[in-house]
Amino acid sequence: MANVILKNVRPFLNGKFAEPTTMNLVEGVWTENYVDSRAKVIDGNGALVLPALFGLGLDFKEPLRDDIYTFDEGLEAMRRGGFYGGLYESSANPIDDASKLSAIKQLCSKSSLNLAFLGAFSNGFECEELAEMVELSEGGVVGFGDGNKNCSRNRFLRLAMEYGAMTGKRFFFLPLDSSLRHHGLVHEGAAADTLGMKGIPRIAETTAAFTILEMARFLKVPVHFKQISCGETLKLIERAREDGVDVTCDVDLYHLLIDDSCLFDLDSHCNVVMPFRAAADREALWKGLEGGVVNAISVNHEPVLRQDKEVNFEDAVPGAVSLEIALGAIWKPLRDRLGDARAVELLSSAPAKLAGVSPAELKVGASANLVMLNPDAPTKVAPSMFAGQVRNSPLLGKEVPSKIMGTYLGGLWTEV
């Protein structure tokens, strides 16, 4: 473990950032009255110190697609971005039995970072055979996911949710009806019409969401929606909560920053699973955060090979990485609209709560997992900022308003 002294920094304490002080980080703990000439001393020049973040929607591809990305690269990305933990679900590696859960856990067993795992509710995410959900629950999964693949067989969905209800765990869904999506790539709107691209209508999301909400209401099963992209879905969630449905949801950080006007650049990095919708939809997501309808902000770290991204928009593999740049990109607009305390909650404690993981906190005498941020240091997003060989971010080459200076996770200091 590294011993680090952070001077002239403003830690987040009691819901606000304190006046500049010194933080002594000794063997992973914030300690008072510490003197060690060998410790690394860093002058933060008034930088903010936040509790480390928790990422929803992590996929590191290994073992089946370790040619794209590995757990080591994913864990390094977490350290660079200030994430002490995350919720892992891989579309390439469905966790549908105990042996696969054990194998995935083994890949990160040497890391001090805190990963929670979603089990698959169907074998291979195919919605044909039920996975061993009770066995997976006993093995430690925190919930059951769809691998971001729509389950169009409603009878199977009912059987899966009835079986999974025995565990008391939450079901996680990406609400996107595959038949209504058809071959669509982008939001069905003016931008798509102008460019002649096949669109994905809002009802592809709302129809799927309504079906799942009705199933959850009937079966009394808790559900979570991943990557909500339009305001109509948030209205459905509000009404369902009024009817007693236990439903939570998150919004992807890129959908708070980007709308479908990005399509005019024909940047294939903007080809993502849930399409960037109109500016009005983006504003509705912000309103959902402000009103408390949205529970957390997700990162949805989905690595894609460069040769599968640096092609025509229509031929690109959907997905975006985000861990390394998430905080620098979202912090300033988030705190400007919602304030410091709510911003920290949405990025750290709220997503951790959804995954059933203890949140990071800053307190003298307690374990220190933190990230040091200069909120007013505009930074150009460069390929060198990303772990591994992938760099498929819509913000590549663009400027973000803040800069991570370093992270302290599990007793290790990472300078960024």
C-alpha cells in the first residue's frame, strides 16, 4: 500500500466540500497527525476530493472476447476514473451457472476493487431455458439481467420472474423492443430523416418498459431499467411507482451530455446501444434527475475494437467506454444543475445502493477510497487516457470541463 499526503484539498464532508485541509492516507486509511518523510506529498491547489465512484453497466469482455478487452484493462480503467466498484454484466459472457460465476470472480480476485455481478435469468441470454437463478443467488449475484438483449417471449419472461422471485433479487432490463427497433441505428427523428438513417422510435423503449412494469406489478417482483433514454419512459415509471411497483432506473452519462444532433458529424463513436435521442429527451432526463425519478447515473462501459468503430456509422459495432473520463465529463454540468451533494450521490452512493454494495465515504479513521478532481481544468480527451487499446468514446478528441488529478483506491495511489 502507498502512503500519500494530500495538501490543500477540499474533502466532501457532511454533504459539502470542506475548506482546504491536509489528508494523510496511510495504508488505505485517512489518518490524523501523521508524519512520514517517505510518504508521497501532493499539493492539490484547492482540488476537490470526492468519495470514489460506483459504476453501473461494466463489461470487460474476458474470457470469451479477451481480444477486445480484459479484466486487467477494465480494473485499470476503474482506477484511472476513480471507481472503487461496479456492477458487472457481460453480453459476451453470460453468468448463467455457478461455474461461470466462479470463473468471472477469479479474474478479479487479486484486485482490491469491489465488483458485484448480475446473473443471467436465461441461459446464454437467449430466453429459451431458465438459468439456475437460485444457485446463482446463493453464489452471490446481486440480481438478474438480460445482457442488454430484449426478451420478446412474454411467457418466458413471466416464468423467469416467477422463478427469480424466490431469491428476492431485482431484475435488470434494457427496455428496447427488438421488433420495433428492427434495423434501426439512431433515434427516429429529424436528424435521422435528414441523413436517411433507419430510426428507432420511442415506442421501442416505452412498449418494452410497459410490458415489464405490468409483469412486475402482477408478480410483485422488483425491477430496474438500464439506460433510460426518453421522457415518456420516466412517466411510465412514475405511474408504476404510484401503483406500488418497486421499480428503479438509471440514465447513462452520455445521454445527459449528447443528443441526436451529434449524428450530423457521422461519428461512429456515437453509435451506441440505446440511441441518443432529441434535445427534448435529453432535457427530460435531466428533469428526471432533478425530480428524483432517476435513481442513479450509469457509465455502461462497453469496449469495442478500433477496427469495428473506425468504419462507416452504419457498419460500426454499438458501444462506448467511459470509466476513465466519466467524472471529468459530467461533474460540472451535474453540480451546476443539482448541487454538490446530489451530484456525489448520483455517481457514488446511489449506484452502489442499487448493487447492494456499501458506499464509499470520507471520514477520518475509515478506509479511504477517493478521487481528487480539479473541477475547472478543461481537458481534451486523448487516446492515451484510456486503458487497453480501445478508445471508443463519443467524446474522443473533444474537451471535457474537469480533470481527475489522481485516485486513491484500496490503498494504491494512481496519478492521472
